[in-house]
Amino acid sequence: MVIHLQDIAYVRSGTTDMAGAVSFAVDIVGLELIEQTDGQSCLRADSRHHCLAFVDGQEGVLATAFTVTDEGALQDAERELEMLGVKVVRGDKAGAAARHVRDYLAFEDPFGNIVELVTDQVQVPSPVRFGREAGITEFGHLCVDAPDVRTAYKFWSTVFDARVSDWIGDLACLMRIDPMHHKLAVFRGDGPGLCHLNFQVGSIDDVMRSWHFLREHDVEIEMGPGRHPQSTAIFLYFKGPEGLTYEYSFGVREITDEQAWRPRYFDPAEPDSIDLWRGPTSRPGTQPQLARLGDR
């Protein structure tokens, strides 16, 4: 059985400075602080209750999460993962309440990235009260690290139903779970971690206004503005507190004809393989994965 991924859900990140992490996410990135409880802050970008949760504790990524369709799908996923020898930890009621989902489980991918599968992620119908006018329209994608992107692709495309859209040599695999060019990317890295989380914005003007805004506020810009040839998205990567990388992008390609699409291979040595505009490029930094699942 192949496990169907419905959508991305959220990122959970540990922080030693809750006030600083939240202030950057609201005042600089533009997210809405929708809930703050003892030890956790939830931030919103679209109809999901939250796409980013900061948790008091050690600095580093705690988990990335995807939704599955219902309780039966979650149970099937649990059985399938256990049959494959993957360690699975089923969530409890308190954990589900903190995540604003009905139920969830956690597992490790082959490289130590902790991933959660959730059902019934709470939706909030009221408009987002953005921290600033960055033009954010939705939580776009997430990117994790692995030392071998080919092996990572085999895992995500055989255990799950992710499909490769494009390769950037052996440096990155860009995968889709719906028509969006990629909702999940795996970048080559020394160990498990979160490479970046992406927010779609409404126009190229939003990207450029944010570029000026970030520079005025002395935020470290890691790459961009530029345009990715794979997704056609105009991008801007920038560094937040404690090594968390954010990205704005606009104009991402949608793949609507599954039968016709053929994954392409881009040589990272080519001058425009990362940025069609041939600006300076560098790999986004990674927030390392915290303790292994068995050590929680």
C-alpha cells in the first residue's frame, strides 16, 4: 500500500528565545500569532490553524507534518510503516490538542528527519491578521535535508505517493503531492534538518517590496531575488533567528497533466540552473533536527 499525502500541515521548531522567534515571524515575515500558551506559540499564514509552531526548549527543528485524508488513512499508514520496520509513535490527546489536529503519529525517515502525519487539521475561516503586508497567500512548501537525495526520493515515492518534478543534480529532489510543482523538497545535507519553509505571495511586487524591507531591517538575505528554472517561481530566501530559513516565492508552476510531465535534470554547475537571472546563489542554511524519535 502506498500512503497518500493530502497536503503539508506545519513545522514545529524548538527555540531558546520565544519572544525573538515570534517577533521575527510576525514583524518581519508577516505571519499572524494566532495562539500563545505556556511553552508554545502558533503562527498562521492561511486557513490552516497554524503552519509554524515554536516550542520552548532546545534550538532546532522538532518535526515537519503532512495531512492524510481521515482516521482510517492514518491507521493504514501506521500499519504500513510498521510493516516496513519504521518506528512509529502514536500521538496522544494532549499532543493532538497542542497541534490542533484530531489525531497524529510520528516517525523517522531513513535519515533521521522526524515527520508527523495528521488528520483533521483545524481550519480557521476568518481572514488572516498578518503582522505586516508581505502579500502572503499560503504556506507553500517545506524542505528537509538528507545526505542522499536519490535514496530520499525512493522512500517518498514508494512508501508515499510523492512524485519527482525535477532534479538539481544530486543536490536536490523537488517533489509534488498535488499539482503544485513541489510541496516537498529534499536537499543534500550532512544530517537531518529543515532547510527552509516557503510562503507563496501574490505578486512579483510583493517579493521586491519584501527584499527592500528585509534589507532596511538588516535581515540576512541568503539568496535572491531570483527565478528558479524548475518551478518558474521568483524567490527570496532569508535567515531568521536560530538558523531558521524562510522563503517568499511567486509564480510557481502547476503540473496538471501527470501523464505528460517528465522530470528534468538540471546540472548545478550550469550558471542558470538555480537562478534564471544568474544572480549569486548559495545553499540555504539548515536548522538541525533535534533529538531522535526514540529519545523524546
